[in-house]
Amino acid sequence: MRNSIDLIARILISIMFYYEAFDSFLYFDDTINTMQKYGLTWKPDFLLVATIIALIIGATLVLIGYYQSIGAFLLLLYIVPMTFIVYSFWNDPKEVQRVQMLNFMHNLAIIGGLLYVMINKPGKYSVKRLIYIMKLPG
């Protein structure tokens, strides 16, 4: 049961970040404009391409359970600053503070999940386990 839940959790976490990468790629110019609106003006094209690459690599590593700590770290490099930049509810007008705080808290939960992925070993259903099994003699 634990191994199945581990796999489901890794799939669900990865799907979200794959979607983020796909959406950022599909709406590249809109994403650049949004980044600039939030004050990210230093080489936005480079930052966005690097972010998309990090999201894809990170989500893949988490999904397959191979170097999943590195994958989770790459995803944290994206979601932590993004959370504090985009959902800075303390700077928002009162009418949107509650919704922004809720989004902020959702991202904190995702950050917690990624930290959990970082400290745990992948379960039975992972590429890391498959490689281990293939190396066993006889």
C-alpha cells in the first residue's frame, strides 16, 4: 500500500509542474509579460526558458523516483520564490487578500510535499528500484 501511495503522490506532484511548464511554454509571451509585471525584468526570456527546463527535469525526476531529491529541489527553486512574489497577500488590497492568502497556503502545502519527497526514498515503483534489481547477481 505504501509503495502505491508513494507512486500516486509522485504522479500528482509531477502533473502540476508539467502543467506549469507546458502552460509557460504555450503562453510564453503572456508569461514574460506577467513576470515583468511582478518585477522580474532581468533577462526574462532566459529566466523563463531556464524555469521551463527546471520544471520538466524536476517533475520527471520526481515522477520516476530517480534522484527524486534533486528533482524536488529543482521544483522548490521554482515554487518558493514564485509563492512569495505572486501570492504576497500582505501587499494586496483587502478585497483580494483572503484569496491570495489561500493560494499562498496551498503553495506552502505543495512546498511541504516536496520537502517530504526530498527526505524520503522512492518506493518499490521507481526507476531507482528497477536499476537496483537489474544490478543484482543471478
